[in-house]
Amino acid sequence: MEWQRKTGVGAVLGVLGGIFVVVGPVLGLTELGRPWSFLVGFVVGVITGLGAVLTVSGLLDRRRESL
């Protein structure tokens, strides 16, 4: 994957994960039944983490190309 796509997709996933972290408790996602709240939290964490990893990887690839 090219660095532009990595950075773009990573930024979008990071923003979506951040929005869910902020808005999730307001919408009551933390008050779901026991297994569902865990699954929602896990998925939000994976999305946010994947976004961060893709963004950093894209930025590192860009830096390697410029050297």
C-alpha cells in the first residue's frame, strides 16, 4: 500500500475511533449487556489502534522515500 493511502486510511480510522470513544458513553454504549459492551469496546480499540499504526507507518514510508 502506498504511503498516501496508509496515512489517509489511518487518519480516518483514528478519527472514527476517537469519535466513538468520546460519543460512546453519551449514547449509552457502555451500558449494554456484559458481552456486548466488551465487544463494542474491543472493536473501537482495534479500529483506533489500527488507525494509529497505519498513520505512523505511512509517515515513516514517506520519510524513507524522501531520504
